[in-house]
Amino acid sequence: MDLRCRRACEDGPVRPPRCHVCGSDARDVPEGRDVLSSFVLVHFGLTPQEKEGLEAWNRSGWTGHPANAFWFCREHAELARSRTGLHWRDALASIDAALGR
């Protein structure tokens, strides 16, 4: 990933792929391997108010990274996928608890 793009993503409304569990990111992907295929974007639940707000943003043409979407490397994707029915705060807390953090 181009460093300029990476900085723009980190400073802007889009989060670049970075595993929530281990912190691996584009720099850790082997040369020649597609960065996006090395990560999974997992969407967790929202409160009714959060969902309404996201739908309003979508209707207005807003683009960006939703609060309930988190990147995970392929190794940790199933840990996240098993919690998609939870609100995003509860899902992240559950993942952290499973990891002993």
C-alpha cells in the first residue's frame, strides 16, 4: 500500500486493513500477495439509533468506515465472525476477554 494512501486512510474516514487482534497490517503481507485478500472486514451489530444514523448517512451520500466494521487478518477472522450477532462494543469486549486482555 502506498504510504501516501495509508496516511490519507488513517487520517480520513476510511480505516486501512489492520487486524484488531494482532495489529498486522499491509506491511506484514508477503510481497506479491494481495493486501485486501489477507484481511476480512467484519460487521458487528448496531443499536437502533446507530443503525438509523448509518442509514441516514448512506442516504446523504456519505462514504467512510462504519463504526461497527473492523478488520481482522485471516488467522483471527473466525474469532470475529462468531460474534457478528453482538453489538460492536460487546463483540470487541468478548474478543478481548477471549484473548485475556
